Amino acid sequence: MNSRCLTILALLAAAVVRPASAYVLQEDGSGHPLYWKNMPVSYFLVSNNAPGGAVGEDAIHRAFATWNGASANVSYRFGGHVAQGKQQYDGKNIVYWIYGGWPFDRSLAAVTFHYYDTRDGHLLDADIVFNGERFAWTVNGGAYDIENSAAHEVGHFGGLGHSPDPEATMYARTAVGETKKRTLNPDDVAGIEAIYGGTRDESTTSVAGTAGGSSGVSGGGGGGCAVAPGAARGDELLTFVFLFSLLLAARWRR
């Protein structure tokens, strides 16, 4: 076979492995993508809870800021501290660590739970929970990097599922010391723009290029809780439907 044919085959193989738009959108089970209807969306942190204290909290803030820069129509802001973390529909999007009595799958390092309106999939509440019982966390890449994993979970927070692109922030595998998910891949940006539209701000978002594969721990956990159609916020009936699937769940496994 001549070199020209080999080159063409190589390019075709690369196209199969790295599709131009490999992003996956999370849905409500009825074909509606999950999305935030009104911006900005506030998130809260539990006081004195993040590993490393203020340094760990800063890593969380940077992860949200990264996605803010991915689309002109996405705006997440810090709403303040709360006394404790609760995985429930309470109108507060809380990010926190559990250090003992982890109640979910023990292999999960982090899990994002969604509460949404079943009429159109718009999000009402989302909580990000990190496993501090079985996983060591750091801000310098020495263990499981907070900003790296937080960026992945914030992607789920906004409605993205797992991407098959191994270079994407939303790829479902990570490893001790990995930090490349701190910056967004073009696939991540395309996914968030597919939900919210807008154009990324190059001055605030660093888009990563191709740089090796990912190995080790796999990634992301999540579930969904549906709000009954016609229910008003505050007095609605919650239909607890914890959906652990490729579309409504982000699983971070060892």
C-alpha cells in the first residue's frame, strides 16, 4: 500500500477516535436536555469544609470561572457559605465534602445530583458532593486534584454528560496527579454552547489542545430528582428518581 493510502487511513482512524463533536448532553429521560433557565446561577460552599481551607475553596471558584468563560450565556457566581451540606432539593446548589459515612457508591470520588422540572428539563437545584472518606484531595496535583475534578463536576452541573473524547474535561476517567481537566477542550466548549449558545471569552477560558491519554481512576457520579409537572417551587411534589446512567450520571470510579 502506498504512503498516500496509509496517510488517508490514519486520518480516518483519527476521525473515528476523535469525533469533531463528541460531547454528550444529560437529559431528563423524556428527551429534554438539562439546563439552567435563568442566569446567573449561585453555588454555595460549606464553611471550613474544603480540603486545604481557603486554598481548596479557591480551586472550586476557579473551576466555576472556567465554565463562565466558555459561553457568554453562562454565569455561575459564589453565593456564600452555609453551615452544612445536604443532598436535597432546598433551593441551594451546594458543593461540599463528606469525610465519614459516605452514603453513595464507595467507588465514587464525586457525584453531582440534579433536581429538574419534568416539563422541559430545566434545572432547579444541583449539588456536588466529593468523597473525602476514601480519596485524598489536593490543590497541587499530588493526590486527586480539586480543580481538575471540580471542573469535571461543574460540567455536569451545567448539563453535560461524559464525552468519549479522552482529552476532554468531560471524559470519564482521571488519575492521581491529573490536572489537564482544569482547562477546557474544544469538545467541552462545543457542548456547553450547544446548551446555552454564546461564544467563549478567550481572555478567561484556556482551551487545551491534544496532550496524551488519560488513565487510572474513572470519573464522575450523579443522579437526578424530578419535580412533578405543574408543581410550584417551595410546595412541589418531588419524585425521587435517582438515575445512574451514562446520560444522567457522572461516575468517578477507581
